[in-house]
Amino acid sequence: MIRFTLYSRSYCHLCDDLLDALHALQTDTVRFAVEVIDVDADPALVERFDELVPVLFGDPAGPELCHYFLDEAAVRAYLAASPVLI
């Protein structure tokens, strides 16, 4: 299954908006899972992402896909390049 990682925080309306916009891209043929990680739970993540949240990654070891707002083109390109679509 295709996976995304969203670095977020609980009181962030931009985080909620980005997550909602990401979920809206799912269809019957394009399914994915999103792991939401609260940056405030880890001082190293606060240091790395603090003012950038929300930050979306496809592969957490790869480059970010977007931050603040969903970059739909970048996400669609990532989905198209992903080998697993259910």
C-alpha cells in the first residue's frame, strides 16, 4: 500500500486542511494510508519542522512533497510513480 507521512500538530488548522485535501485524492483505484506524526511529541521533530508544519512526505527518507498546503501536482506525481495502487 502507498503510504504518506504527515508531520503535524494537534492545534493546527493548516494540518487538518492538508490532511482533508490529501484524503480527498483517494478513489476506488487509488488508495493510500497516512501516518500522522505529532511533531510536539519529539524535540528533534520540533527542531526540524516547527514552523513548517504541516509537512508531507511520501517516503520519509526522501524529499518532502509539500508543506503548509497540499501540492496536488506533487502528490499526484508521487502516486503515479508509486508501484502499488489498490
